Amino acid sequence: MPGIPGGWELVLLLGVLVLLFGATKLPNAARSIGQSMRIFKAETKGLRSDDSQGDEPADTTAQREQTQALPPSSPQPDPPRPAEQPQPRTDTTR
């Protein structure tokens, strides 16, 4: 019967996905899909509230909800320091 796959079909599908993408990339892919779904949900919720209220601009609501859905960013690395200039030799004896 066509439609939603059953137990063995899901196991076979999962095995094919692991073979194609590798076990290390699958959690990252699932995480990014989840983040995309949260952002999409927040955008549609903002559009619905914008239609019903009209008080607050939709882009402000969407930006606030999007910043809440994103994970914290990694800290920025320190900028490279300029190379120290070598000091001239003051010792004249060789």
C-alpha cells in the first residue's frame, strides 16, 4: 500500500542514509533541518499575528523570534598581533 513507510522500510531507509552520508553528518543535517523548521514556524506565526493585530511591524517580530531560534555564535578569535620589530644591536664587539 503506497503512503507512509512501515517498520522495515524505515530501517532500510535509515541504512541507506547512513551509507550515503555517514553517521557523523546525519546529526548535523537533522539539527539544521530543525533550525530551519523553527525559523519557518516563527515567520508564519509573525505573518499571522501581523494580519490579526497590525500593531507591530512583521519584520520586528520575525527578527526577535529568529534571534531566539538561532544557537549562540562562537566567540570571535583574537585579531593577529603585528610582528615585533627586532631591536638593533647595540653591542659592537664581535
